Amino acid sequence: MVLDLVQAASVSSTSWRIDSVCHKGWQPGGSLHQQAKLQKTSCNCGSMLVNNLLLLQAPISGLVVSQDCLLRWTGFSSSSNSIINRRLRIISSSSSHLQQFGIIKDDRKCNHRLRHPPAAIRDEHGLPDYVHSFENGGTNSREISQEKITARATTGASLAETVTTTEVQTLFVPPPPPRTAPSSAAAAPHQFPLEKSKEVDFAPPKSQTPVAKLSQSRKSQPYVESASEKEAWALLKEAVVTYCGEPVGTIAARDPSDPFPMNYDQVFIRDFIPSAIGFLLKGEYEIVRNFLIHTLQLQSWEKTVDCYSPGQGLMPASFKVLTVFRDGDEANGTEEILDPDFGEAAIGRVAPVDSGLWWIILLRAYAKCTGDTSLQERIDFQTGIKMILKVCLADGFDMFPTLLVTDGPCMIDRRMGIHGHPLEIQALFYQALRFSRDMLVQEDGVAQELKRSINSRLSALLFHIQEYYWLDIHKLNEIYRYKTEEYSDDAVNKFNIYPEQVSKWLFEWIPNKGGYFIGNLQPAQMDFRFFSLGNFWSICSSLATKSQAEDILDLVESKWDDLIGTMPLKICFPAFAEDEWRIITGSDPKNTAWSYHNGGSWPTLMWQFTVACLKMGRPDLAQRAVEIAEKRLSRDRWPEYYDTPSGRFVGKQARLFQTWTIAGFLVTKLLLRNPEAASWLTCDEEEAPVVSCHLDMHPRRKKFSPSSNSNIV
């Protein structure tokens, strides 16, 4: 379906305004009949109200208005100085009906603008992806009542340009309400409830994987929150950030002793995930829905680093709510804007590769918790998912199915030698692909092609990780006996790993029972460190087989003192020291041995460990870990991380009252009381068998297969 909201082409400084558009019907694959009255006006700057906005930008070569006022795109000019990019801004309204579902805002609450409009994403016909339809409950068409839309296509507009807000009766058909509405839906933003809300009544998931269950006697007993839990909920409430009067996330930390918070006063996508899961578990859906909507609006903003713009589909690492003077003039009053950071201001200018993957995982968790799939089926969300997938599945020079990234692309966002194909990114990538495949609406060619690409990539990625990243005592012995410099299609040592690079600590550390996925794999290089998040999320996403998942938890149990110690959980093990630390980290003073990302202990990792334990029916391990943490977290003022091999000391540069430390503790406690909720974040093993790359499938083998009578020279 093509939504024919058209931008007029002109070389002058005037603009065309579509004063009224009457929609007759919405038919997938067809055109949208419209009645339009075009009026030539001069460019005006005013206040613009946008919540669920569509911003399109394209060079247009012509506009045809047929006798029945059918507006249609007629062509694009590849090179013409007379064609200027247009921005079509669809203005949201103050309709209370649409406000109820988070589609638009009331202009009486706030007027805000977006600084950088996105460039359009176009399909194979040159039309914006935004204009493709999405299915609704399996129906083939959606009837929309008559509506009036005021829109403006401006020429030569500056990034800060705004347009006047005018009433729009209906933009989208409102999605059905969630099955379980939050008890605090009508609460004022400054009275955002956390402690008084009721918890979700969970239904057992339809899953073949073992999920831990509480005994009937324990379920019948009322749960009394501990003092640490009550304090944590109060702190999490204080960390909530509001935008135009509505909660949109939580800041990274609220350390009163820190006079220079840097970017810790921003809302990070990865940091907000445990907070979001905690809110969902408590029945607070509004903040999660608002977060998903607003971060999606930030996705396509044009950001540059040294005059270079990153690929479309990249999600920001974080954003901040700023209060600025409207149009830069104090006399016009103030307004709130969202200021995202895509890495152009981050330390080291690291790109947030994991942000889009976490966003997809949270979107699926929201739908699983609330039962409301209307959000993920919205046309803007479908487009956002496609944009993330296009970035991740783009062709490149890499020969492996794993996702190639630079150093610092995830939770470890500093130089720590994880460039290449780090396990954490591969585990998140695999789960995001599986969730996206389920959420994509199969109604257009783009979605179908993406699903084919996803299926192909999933199979290759699954085989690659399970076959080449897995390490146990038997695999280690095999690597120890590797022959090198093998040139053939059937080489055993495919990556030419030299046995001498196997770390000496590993021979004594690897247990007889248990194993794990190594941290990274590249030609002639294996990173043998144990990375907690990557291994735990491999269990959650079923990137690990059932046997491998059990071995990972067995290893954690057998190496409890090394990985848990006096504070869970080691971000990686072991730490770089001395020459390794100087060479690999560049002598980073924050990443000294057993500190921060270099073997530090991070309490927030407990919630991911808990999800993995619950999926495998081992809640006892998570319970042991959280009991250790609960003894110290409140007393130590909820630090970001701990130092030393056993995690005895608060990190030397750790922020206090770190939000994801607080949220990770709360989510762990809530999941142990409601283990069925772990299914929101997990996948079952694929039913279809893994398609391995056998030699008879190799393309070179297909081209030439010598017979007994062949003479090879």
C-alpha cells in the first residue's frame, strides 16, 4: 500500500500546504484516494508538536493531481540542481482518543521540536518505507474514517525549522488496549507510582524449555519486600526521567557525590533494559511504551562524526532531555527537546552497535508481557525494525556469519581487545534476528526478503558459534594438538590457530565438567576469556544447545569463587595485567587489572544470569548470587562495579547509586518470584536442524569433482 502524502517540487523559497486530505480507504497494494486542496504559502516558523511523526525527505521531479484529486508520486530526478529536498512533517493532534494509546500528544502539555529530521528509507520503487502498510490481525484491508490532515512540504528548511500545529482528527487507527492495563495509567507524571502498583499475574509460557517453578506452598504465602528492595524501588523512582510530562526512561546514575556526571545523567538504551523489565514485572507499562516510541523517533536522525554520517538504522547509545528557549529566543518561552548521542560525543567515539539489538529485545518483551502487539505492528515500528536489520545484514568484506564490529561496541565500551566478532554482540544479534522474524509483518516484498535473509543468517550463525566458539577440556586438548598452515577445504585448524597462543592459566582453570563460549574468534586469534554476558545470553537466545547451556552453568558453579566471589558477577575472566594490559588497553587507567571492564564485578549482570538459570531450571544458582549481593549493595550505596579478583572493594571510579545496579537487583528478585516471566526474554531451540557447511555443499567442490579418470596437473 502506498500512502500518497506527496511533497511538491519547487525551486523557490515558497512551500505547498496540503490543507485537507480526505482518506476514502486503505487497501494494501493499491493507492490511497485523497482529495487535496493545495495552497501556495510562504514559509513560516512556529511550534511543532510531534510524537509519532513521519519525516520524509526526498528529491521530487513532479506532482500530478488527477481529475479526482488522486495524488501520486511520478518520478525522481537522480541529478538536478533545480530539485531541492523536501521535508514532509505530519503534525499530530490534541485528540484525547489518540493520546490514550500514545500515538500523539496534547499540544497544551508541551511544544517540542526534533533537531535533525531523518533521511528517508526507500524501497525498490523509490518510495519511502514509511508508506508501506502492516497487517492487522490477518486482515487484508483497513478502513479509516474520514480525516483531515494539515501538512506542509517546505523547501530549503533548516534543521531547527518548525511548522504550526493544527488539529488532526485521525492519523492511524488506534491499536487495541493492552490485556492488562496498568493501574497507574491516569496517574500524574510527577506521581509516577512504583511501590503501590500491583504485580503482573503471569501465565505459564508455552515453551518446551524447562522453566523453574516455585512450590505451591511458597506461592500461597504473601511476599514481604526486604528493606533493600524497598530502598531500591524508591531510588529507581527517583531516577525516572520525564519528557513533556511523561516518563521516558531512567538516568544512568544519581550519585550526589559526583560533581561531574559527564553522560551518567542521560538515558542509555542498554542501561534502561533492566529498569524496563522491572517496570513490566510491576505492571508499569507506560514508561516502557514511551521509551520505545521516543527512541524509535531518534533512530533516523542525521548525525555526523568529522563530516561523516553513520548508517541509517543506528539507534543512539543514549539521549538527554534538554530545556531550551523556543526558536532560540528567551521571549518565546522554553520547550523540551530530546538530544541523542550516537557516539559522536562518547569517550573514544564508540558506535553503540548493541542499542538496536536491545531495543528489539525489549519490544518483544513488552508485547509478551502486555499481550499488546499493536505497537510492534505499527508502520513506524515495522520500518524501524527493518532499518536495524538492513544495517546488521548489509553485505561487506567479512567471510563469517558473525557480526563484525570495532572495539567498544557494547557494554564494554572502551578499548579491551574485543574488536572483531565478540560473543556478546553475536548472542544479542542472534536473538534480535529471531525476535524480528516473529515481529515482521509479512505483507510486502521487503519483509519477505528480510525473512529469507534472516533464516539464512540464523542457520549459518548458529553452526558457526556452536562449532568454533565452544571450548571444553576436550576441545582444548584438540587445539593443543593443532597442526598449522593447512591449505585445503577440509582443514581441521580452519582459522590457523597456533597452539602457543593458548594461555597457561587455561590449562589449570578449565574444569573436567563444563565449558563455555570463548570471547572472540578471528583468523589466527582466539580470545579465551570467559565473558559473562555473552555466555548467559547465549543460553537465553538458544544460541547454545541444551547440553552447552548446562555446561556453562556447571562451569559457573565449579568456578564460583572466580566468577561470583564476594560480589556477582565478573564481566570477564581473567583480567589483563602488566604487558597485556599496556598493549591491549593502551594503558587505560580505568581498566587496570580486576577493575571496571578488565575483570571487574558488575552486580547488574545478576538479572541476565537469573534469566539463564531460570530457563535451564537452576534457580538455586541465581538465588545464591542475589543473597550474596543483597548483603552489601545497600550498605555500599549501590555502586556501578567492584574491584579486586573476589570483588571485595567498591570500584575506584565506580559511580554510586547506579540505576542498572539497582534495577538488576530488583529484576533478579522479581524473576525468582515469578520465574515464568523469563520466557519474555528467551527463545526455544530452533525446530529445524542446523544446516552445517559440509564439504559436499562447498561451491568449489560443486564446480569440479575429479573422477578416477581425471589427471590433475
